[in-house]
Amino acid sequence: MPVLSTSSYRSPGFLRNAHVQTVWPTLIRRVDDVGFTREKLPTPDGDFLMLDWLRRRERAPQLAILSHGLEGNSRRPYMMGMARALHARGFDVLAWNYRGCGGEMNVTSRFYHSGETGDLRTIIAQATAGYKSVSLVGFSVGGNVTLRYLGEAPDRVDSRVAAAAVFSVPCDLGASAVQLARPMNAIYLTHFMRSLKEKVREKAARFPQEFDVAALDGMRNFVDFDGGVTAPMFGFSSAADYYARASSRPVLGAIRVPTLLVNAQDDPFLSPDCFPIQEAARSTSLFLEVPAHGGHVGFVGGAAASTPHWYWSEQRAADWLAAPIAAK
């Protein structure tokens, strides 16, 4: 019955507003450069992925792969904070960038989508040689990708994958799209739509036959964008078809690797459909933790006195991922 009845996270009193928790790490938090080393990894389709490595002086036997959120990148504070925390706990860290998110536009016309696992599979297959164990960490959309990887074809999961920890995950993409279209979330939706449209316009300059730039002005929300751009690009019949086939919730029951899913009750991006209570209750591998506060990829503070600059999510992930490795 892996639905955790309590959570150790206690939000600072002045951050118990969900929107303040959500924007605080972006606007206020500063994480010093952790010393990433960049690698450009070729992909089977003739494109590339930008990988950022944080390695120990002597290669650690365990590697943690970090997947960022929608329109994020490896240099976001939540990514660098997690990389720093896991590195301090003995992991080598690989923080990867989705296509179009690594500072250099990719050479093929395709982007990424919120449930596309092919690039993660490529990374695990081609960039992790020499590691005895691999752990996965995902934030928001990166959490959905991680869960899809673990559950959509469990027999194909690399045997070295020991554990996973994901935070603020829109397990039901369609329900989250509706949630983000609510007036209270207008500032977030505006930010995402602006970024996505800019990338489409940049791609259209290189591949004018593949994109209808004129249609972008009429796209007001994710349903519009995913129906007009994401679905045709990746072979879905509609936005609804994309959400149904790319959401992680339908495959959670197939996950075999110890996996921690942390979604805050007050996350403004998530509807009730994004809290897979029944799936976790029936699973022996999926552990659902639902703190009262935390916002979306927030979880500010809460670490031990010995790690005052860590966020609670970083301490929680480090503890969770270390346990399966120590048990081996």
C-alpha cells in the first residue's frame, strides 16, 4: 500500500501560498554554477542531445539522470540544486536538455513532447556505460517522461535502473492542460505559450513546409497548441489522442522499479486527476507522497541543518535514491 500517509515536508509559513511557492525558486533562488561539463550526444535520427555532466574526481559507480520541466533546461535552479545534492551524496549526475532546450536549436524539425521517451532511452543506452546503477529524477513534464519510460514497456527498462524520484508530475496531461487554462494560472500559461511559439517560428524558418506559422496567433492554450503542432508532429490524431497516449497515469501500474512520486496538494498546475492514489495503493513499486504545500516544483527549505542550502525535494530525493543502492 505505497500511499504515504504523511510527509516530512513543512513549508515556511510565508510560503504557504501555492503561487508564491511556485515562483519563489525561479525569481529568488540562486544556485552557484555547479561545474557542468557539456557533451553533444548524437541521436539515431541524425540529430543531437545536449548533456551536462557533473562527475566526481573518480567516477562514481552510480549515476543520476535528471529530466527538467516544460521549456526548462539543465541550468534551471531546481536542476542545479538537485545535481549538487546528489553529487554530494556520491552520485555522478547527468542533466539532459530536451531538443531545442539546450541553447542550440536542433537540426531536425522535431521538438519533444511531454511523454516522449525515445531520447531518454537513447541517453541510457549510449551515455551510461561503466555505471553499475542508474537512478532517474524528473520534474513536472520530466517526471511524466520518467514515469512513461518506467511503465510503458517495463521489460525494456535498463536492468541497471535502481530507483526513481519525480516531483510535481502532471500524470494526466489532458487534465493538467485544462487546469493551466484556468484564469488563476494565466501568467504561467502565457509564459509557456510564448516560449513554445517562439521555437515553432524558429523551426519554421528552417522548415517552412512543416509548420503553419499563421495558425500560431490563434492558439491560446495547450489544447490549441497540442492539437495544431504537437499532435501532427508526432503522429497523434488530436490533442486528446496525444494526452491519452502520452500521459503516465495509464502505465503507472506496470512500474517495477522503486519510484517516489511527490505531488503537493496545492500545486496550481495539477487537477485531482494528477494524483494517482488508486494506482499507488495497488502497486508495490510506486510510492505516492502528497505534502499539503509545495506548489509546483517548489518545496522550498526543509533540509537538514547540515545542508542549509538544499531544498526539501533535494534531500528527499537523495535519501530515496540512496536506499535501493545501499540495499544491493
